[in-house]
Amino acid sequence: MSTSILPFLRVTWTNSSRMRTSVRYSIPLLVQPGVSRSREGIHLLTSKYVEVHVSNRAVDGGANIGVVKLLSNVLKMPRSDVMIVRGECSRKKVVQVRIATKGSDEEKLSFIGDMLARSARLKGLHEVEEEAKEGEEEWQEEKETGKEKRGTKKRRSKK
């Protein structure tokens, strides 16, 4: 997946020490804290941000911990490589990710984009299937109650 598809991914170089320059990749997030565990995950990818749902409440940094934990699981990297750099007290956050493997920046950006998209796609399919089942059950219930109601109505005679 190219970065033109996910333009929100950014590369930043920081000097962590005199000898080493660290490369980090910034991901803007819109966080929805306090959702049920079944809805937790990457919810949506847009051209400006990634919408993330976490079950942790936004109390005493709980949602921030949930965001770091979720992204480290999705990107399959240690939590120490994922850090919130902006928006600790806001729903809009910027997270920086450090990837310690060899490869070009383009390959690493592609990896991040692919992992986020794959997680969003899997979550989306699961939610669509659940909503379809719920909708079908509701439709069946309405159909059955409709039959009961039709049987109890008085019919008007034609004049």
C-alpha cells in the first residue's frame, strides 16, 4: 500500500543522541474511549486520521494506555516503540511509532499502512456480519409480530 493512499502517515527524524538519529512514523488518531470490548480496535481509516475505539475510560490516562496497547498489538511491536506525542488529554492524538527493522522508509510506511488497513478491514467485516445477523433477527421478529397484529385487527367491510 503506498503512502498516497494513506497520506496521514508522516516520517520524522529525531536526534536521540549524538551518535544516533531515530526515525519515527507519526499517525494521527481520533480516539473513542469507553466502547465495549467487542467494538475495540481500528474503526476507520480516512485521509486525515485513523479512528480508534478503546474500551478503557478516559480517566487518569486509561484511554492513552489502551491506545498504546492496541496499536502495539495491531502493528505487532513492543509497547515501548509506540508513544503518544500530542493530545494526551484530547480525543485527537498523534502517535509516533519506531520500527527497528532494516528497510527503506517507503517499505516501513507501507507496512504500517497495510497493518492498519488489514485491522480495519477485519474489524469492519466482523461488524458487518454481526449487524446483518441482528438486522435479520429484528426483521424476523417484526414479521412474526406483524402476523399476530394482522390476525387481531377487525376488517372493515366494503360498502
